[in-house]
Amino acid sequence: MIAVGVLVSGRGSNLAALLDASRAPECPYSIACVISDQPSALALQTASRAKIPSFCHEKAPSMKKAEYEQGLIGRLREHGVQVVALAGFMRILGKTFLAEYGGRVLNIHPSLLPAFPGLHAQEQAHRAGVRHAGCTVHLVDAGMDTGPILDQACLRVDPAWDAQELAAHILELEHRLYPETLARFCRGEFRLEEGRVRVFAPPAWLRPVWNRFAASHFGRVTPVLSSPAGVPRTAVSACLCGFPCRYDAQDKRNESWLAHLQDHELLPVCPEVLAGLGIPRPRIQYENENVNDILQDPIIWDETGMDVTVPLKDAVSRIVQWCRENRVERVILKESSPSCGVRRTPWRGRKVEGRGILAAALERAGFPIVSSEAEPDS
Ligand code: GRF
């Protein structure tokens, strides 16, 4: 489950939409806290009615932007926030904030960007007499409404509408688009390539696998495979199916294995996602002093220096349990990775001979483990 922090300044109708959506069982995120820069923001009341921790973090005129943003970061960290959603937050975030949360701050803007950035976008659109209007969810960069576009929704404008009516129609769209796009972001369905967002689109036959992966890893549902008797059941590192790798965002899709497994019932597995370490892709590191210890009793830190040993080990044992329950016959994992590594485990810039924690646990449980670099027929 991805912890989202919402920054607001006013009415809070988008916050309410995000909160509503977060209550659905399959939603991959939960709202961990709400922060306003305005003490009178109605959004703060919405948050406290929903029993979400909420705070006002005002900027005193004497306060430097960097200091203000450090305060925001501190609050968000206290609540374990992994992704930030701006919902009517009326400040431009600067480099201090983006150094910490860049690439995982989303914003909703009430126009079809890049048209009409900045304030009063709906009035600008109305004045321009546009025939289609809408809203945009984008990643936040240092500019004003300039970050990479994640998704948009649009409507046909009735020329009889005044600016307020247009704004009301756009707002309805916002309330649908924002929760949906945030959920897709948290499920890792977007990738950034050369400043543009690409949508992760699995081939049709992999769609059910992807849905099962998302439900089991984010919705905390035990995946139950449903293949007819006789179909082999195979667990595969999720990134080998094409889901963005949590370590380096690379596409590790292994076409020859996927072609080979078309008639198998696949169970994609990823301990980092299951442990809630999905975004941003944390660089998991073994912190043990002694090389041999990492294979016996690893201590695992993420890029922020947080000890993630317990959630990762817990995720590993749940995956082993799923594989047992589903009578998985064989497991295909990456050759080299801290968790799935069949043969090598990265450690302090080196690759150490030995299995990663997932590979080791599955082997101890008696599952045949195959490296993704092996020939599919072997
Ligand atoms: C929305 O129109 C949103 O697009 C913009 O600010 C407004 C916030 O409204 N960024 P609310 O506070 O969510 O009701």
C-alpha cells in the first residue's frame, strides 16, 4: 500500500475524491496525512472528519522557501509518505522539496495543459472560447504546470456555459481523473522516458496477470490461480513480465521466457512492491559488514537509510506462502538482484555469489529455481 500525502490550500473537493477512492479494497494507496498552507482551508476539515492526520504548515513572511519546504518534508516523512498529491496547493514547489520527492509529486490542473497554465485556468479557457476543455494530472517539476503529463480528461464545451459552469463541469472530471491516475501511478503503470510519460501496456494475454499482480501486491489479496488442472503454475519475477523494476525502473521483460510461458498460469512476484517500497524505486542495499552475513541474515536499507529488513522479509514469506497455496511448480527469477537473484546479489558495488533473499527462501521451501538467463527449454 503506497502512503500518499496530500497538500492543499482551499476547498478540498479533490482531496475528498482521493479519500473516497482510497476506501475501495483494491485501491493501491492510502492517504497518510494532509497538509495545508492555509489555516482556514476547508480541506483540513474534510481531512479531520475522515480521521486523517492533518496539519497547517504556514509560511511566515520571514521564512526562506528552503526552510519552509524542509518543514513540509519533515511532516511528510513522519507519516511515511512515499507519494505526494497536490490538490489545490497554491505554492510552487522548489528545489529543496523536489530533491526529496521529485518524480513522485502529482498535481491536478483544470485545463488541458500545456494550454492555460497558472491561475484561473477555467476562465482563461472560457475567454478563449475553447470547444473542448478538461483537466490534466501531471508530475510536478520546478516550473508552473509544466511537468510531464500523466493523463487528461476532456469534455465538449457548451457555448452557452458561463465560466463558472465550465469550471463546475471540469471539476466533475477532475474528481474522476485524479484518483484513477494516482492509482495507476501507484501501480507503476507509468514510465518516464526522455521527459515524456509512457504508459505501461502489457500484451493482452498478460493483462490478467498484471491485474492479479496489482490486486495481490497492492490490494493485499492472496492471489488464487484458477488454471485448469494440468496447466503448469509458474512464479516469475514481476519485472521479467515487464512491470517496471523497482530497483532501476528498467524494463526487464524477457521475451523468450514469456513466449515459452504462454500456456502457463503465471504468478508474478515482487517483494519490494509487496513490502510497499514501490515508489520511488528505492535502491535497496545490504548494510552488513561481512559479505557472508548478507546471505545468512541480511540487513537491508533503502536509499533514505531506512531499515526495510522487516517488511522485505515479511513480503518474502508471504510470497513463499502464495507459491505453496497455489502449488507453483517452478520459479523463474533474475540472475542477479538483491531479492530475486538466483546466482548473484549486488552488495556495495560488487556482485556477491549467492542467492537473494527471495530466491533463497523459495529454494529452502523446495521450489525449483531457474535463472532468467537460462534457456527456456531447460
Ligand atoms: C482544482 O480546480 C484543481 O484543479 C486546482 O485547484 C483546484 C482545487 O480545488 N489545482 P479543490 O480544493 O480540490 O476543491
